[in-house]
Amino acid sequence: MILRKLPQLIFSVLCVSGVVLGEERLGLLGIGDGTLTNRSSSIPYGPSNSQTNLNGGFILLGSLRVQENLFVFYEGRVNHSEGLSGSLPRLQKTQTNSVVQGYLRYSPGLAWDLNVQIGKFGTPFGHFLTRNYSNENPLIGFPLIYTHRTPISAKGIPRNPAELLSYRGRGQSNGSYLWGNGNAWLPLTNFSYPTGIMAFGNPGKLDYRVALVNSSLANPINLGTPGQRAQWVAAAGLTCLPGLHIGTSYAEGPYLAASVSRWLPPATSINDFRQRALGFDLEYAIDHLEVYGELLFNNFAVPYVPQRLGATGYFLELKQTWTPRLFSAVRWNQIYFDRFRSGFTDGSHPRFDYNVNSLEVGLGFRFTEKLLAKFSYQYHRTLDEMEPREDTFGAQLVYTFDVRNLLRIR
């Protein structure tokens, strides 16, 4: 499946690049991976379920130096999932995203190390998006703040707080609110690649990023899709000491899809219901130890819910390189959700979603500079009365190569 999509991705990057130039002006990097996972879930005094999946993916990254200060960048992806056991009907899905990123970058050589890029690019919020690739991510899983699905939907509206409450923990299920036409349950922040324009630079110890984009962190929308709304994302960082970098990010904007407009309260619009996110991030490297962390304060204004619904999430990740071939890593995640302040008729003040946490530990071994194997175990806990448990064992093989050698481009 993935190999059949490879020519399509290569054709896309060559179209974006326009022409193939020599003298190292063109860069083409391929990242292929295969992942075998076994996930078991259970609740106390209840049956357990086990599911085994085989996932494959390919990423094509391209860069072209058109002129000394003008560059074109591209990213395309193909992913395929096979359910080997435990899924009915059997999981079999191929997803192609020919243009995950495609943008033009210009470096005019002005003060503050100013660079400008326009097109479709990764959000400047936080830092994990820059290393979510399988050859950069030391573990197989991803942080909860990027993956955990809340009961807040982009394509559905709860009639009242009680209906929203009934969807706690449902995540990616097939259910949806009575008012709506889909179940696009939102994470706190997504793997967001909006379309827009960004100015950024790194003058000395300071770095900054300011972008005007077409969609929110939680619900990124492709260009041409109804529901786009212009919104700002800003980030800045400081390298305090050698190896230590701290940063902060802020984003605010509408997140609802255009399809829910007819169900909104009278005299309101999509623009009245916004996501706000404030983030802090940390990177620290000393000898062979690398430390990464992100802290996120996030809230949503939801129709027919009298208060903004907030959540606080974070992850802390450590990677220790023992030898040039062997490394280990661990990532701890937690998300805390706000309670309803006004309460319900029974006097309770429940959280609008269950608190969650997870821990992932893993090992990585490099057979060669291009071939990497990773093994990990992850436990996921939802902190409600029944305490559902999920345990996942995974093995992943990653191969990184220069596509120019495959195409014999010089």
C-alpha cells in the first residue's frame, strides 16, 4: 500500500520544487517505519480486551534552495493500518496526505534575523511538532496533550452541560451530540499544520515566532474548507545557559466547524466560541542526557455551557544515550480537567472530563546510521471510579534515507 503511494509523494515534491537543481540545492529525505503494537484494556471486575495492530508509514521531506535567500519546503505522508486481531470489523485503512507542509521561506537579511514564510506549515506553538517524526521521537507514542480526545467536539454542540458530561471518556467513539453531524472530538492541541504567514528569527539568545493562520490548535483546517477563521499564534524563547532553552507560546481563535452555525445560541456566531492556549516549554541537554517538557493551560468556550472549560496538561521526557548505538527514554504525562463551578441539582461539581495520566518507557538501538529499532511499554490510566486501564507494548523499525540516491539525482 505504502509503496504504491510513494511515486505520488515524490511527484508532489518535484511539483512543489519546480525544477531539480544540483550542487546540493535539492534535499529529499525519506523516513519509513513499521510499528507492531499490542494494546490490552480492562476495568476492575470486568472483561479485558486485546488488540494487535501493524502500522506502516512513509514521510517525504523536501527542500529546495531557489536563490541564496529563498527556499521551498515540502512534506507529504502515507500511513497504513492493519488490524491483526481484536478489531471487528477488521481494521484496514490507508491515509494519504500529499501536502502536510508546503511553504516558501524568504530570508531578507534584516535586523533581528528576520525570516518570513508563507504557505502550509507546522504551528509555531510549543516544540514537540518539530520532533514528532519516528527518527526523532525517542519513543513510539506521543504526549497526551496532543492525542487525548476530550468530550468537546468541533462538529457537534451539547444542548446543556449534562449532555457534555455524558460523553466523558468517549474519545474517538462513534457517538455524537444530538445537535451536530459528526464526532470530531478535540484534543487540547493537535498535530496542527495550518495555512498562513509567519515571521520568525533567532537573534542571539532570543528566538521568536509570530504567525497569522487560518485555524485553531485543536481543530486545524485545510485551505478551502468551510469554517476557516484568521487567528494569531505567537511564541518566544530564551537560551539561558549552554544547553538550556525555555519558551512560551500563546494562541487564541475560533475552533468550531462551519456546519454547527445553525445550532448556535441566538445572536452568536462561531467567532464567539474560542480556544485559548498558553504554553511553556523546556529543553535541556547535558552530556548524554536530554530533557524535554511542555506545560499547557487551555480552555474552550462551548455553546450552552455557562463557563469556559479549562484543562491543564504537561509532559516531561528524558532521553539518555548510553553508547552511540543504544539509548533509553521515558515520558510522563498528565491532564487535569476543570470542574463545573455552578454544579448540578444533586449538589455535585464534576469535572467535564476524567483526569488522565500515562507513562511510557522505551529502548532504542541503532543498527546503522539509517536503521533504528525502538521498543516501548506504555500504561494509560483514566482516573474515574472504574479506573479503565490500558497497557500497550510496541516495537518499531525506522529507516531514514536520502531519496536522491534512490532517484539517482545529484
